[in-house]
Amino acid sequence: MAEEELNGSGVSGDSPTEGPEAAQPTAPAPPPPIDGEAEGPSGMAAFVGPTINAIVAPAKCWQVLDAKPKLAIWIFVWVALVSTILGIWNLPITLQATEATMQYTMRAQGQEITPEVLSWTLWSVKLMAYVGTPIIIFIMMLFLSLLIWLGASVMGGSGRFSRSFGLAAAGAVIHPVMYSIYASIILHMNPPEIRRPQDMAQMAPTVGLDLLFANEDTPIWLATLLTRIDLFNLWWIVLVVGGAQVLLRLKKGSAITMAVGIWALTTLIAVLMAMLQGLSAG
């Protein structure tokens, strides 16, 4: 009878509410990750991984930057560091070319450059190689980030500037870094003979259409356009198209339009600057 009353009271030895487990509250579920702040790599993987993957495994680079956009700052650090090292390595060739073109320009005007002016100019070139390169790289990345951000916003993609900066930083691994490595090797294997301002184009060897269609009689604006159609710029476009689909949430067609549009705009700027340089030199 007592056993029936015990069972009737609803308390049983097999009840899941008895024992030490009943005293432990259920842990609340973790909140969902905020967009762009999910858990990502840390340590050396975060320090060098995205930069290397931008070259050898872009999909992994986009995965990391999608999880932690702030890791793009390490890509900038590596781009600036490598660019500075290359600039210092090429400094003797750059100084020689600068001095030769300055003397040619002054003699064409019936004058001789003074030692003071030449010394100050060469000092400025050295300062730019050692200190100015990271600043120029950072300004370039901000400019490209702005163009990418505007393009993504117009086409309905992600409006987060940090993602646009990450895409611009990864693109800089290809151009200028990979291109600069190639150009530096070519310059040291076959140092150019710079005597006139027009010869300065030899300081930037390319793998573009200028190798096939440009010669000494080619107008400077056309030669500049042909140099912009090269393998490194094509590599940059392909990389940015893939990254825009992941980081900016753009469809493939919109990503292609944005990347080609940015290349066309920067090419137009380069052509206009070359035309102005040609007018001032002529």
C-alpha cells in the first residue's frame, strides 16, 4: 500500500528529475557569430597565411578574410615590407636612372644641373625607397578599397569597408608585389641603359602586349595602354572576381563587371599621366 501511494504521488526512483543531474541547469546556446567576426585562424597562421594563400590558394584566403576581415592588416604589412625591400634592392639602378634623366633634361634646355640640386633629388629618391614606399602602398590600398566599396554598394553587395579593404589588400599581393618581384629580377639580370626620360619605361618590364606591338615610335599613351594589358593585371582581375563573390556577396557577373571597371579606370588614369609626362618632356 505504501508503495502504491509512493507511485501515485508521481515520485519514482526512475524519474529523470532526481539525482545530481537535476541540479545542473542547461547551458545556454552560444550566440550566433556576427558577420565578419566568426572564429578564424590565430598565431602564425593569421600572420602569414592569408598573404601566401592569396597566391597559392585564394579560396582559403577568402575563407579567412570572410571570418576575420581585420586580418587584412597583416596582408598590408607584408605587401609594404616586401615592396620596401625590393625598392631598396633596386635603389642603385633607380639612382643611376634618375641622375641620367635629370642631366639629359637640363642639357636639352641648355643648362647643367647643379650638384646641390642633384644631391637633394637623389636624397629624396633614397628617402622614398626607405620610408615612402609603405605610405604609397597604404594610400593605394585605400584608393582601391574605396573603388571596390563603391562598386559593391552600387551592385548590391556587402557595404562593409573592411571587406573591401581585405579584397584590395589581397589583390596587392599580385600587383604590385608579384609583379615587382618579376620586374626586379629582370632589372638585375639585364640592367637597362637609361639616358632620356623616355627610357624610364625600361624600369618597368612587363609581360604584356607592349612586347608584341610597341616600339620606339609608339606614342607614349598607346605604349602605356599596352603595358596595362599583361599577365599580372589579368591575374589581379581573376583574383578580385573570386574574392568579390565571397567577401562582397556579389554574383559572378557583377564581380567581373566591378573588377574590369576598376582596371579600366586605373588604366585610364595611367594613360592620362603618361600623356602629361610626354607633353612635359617634349
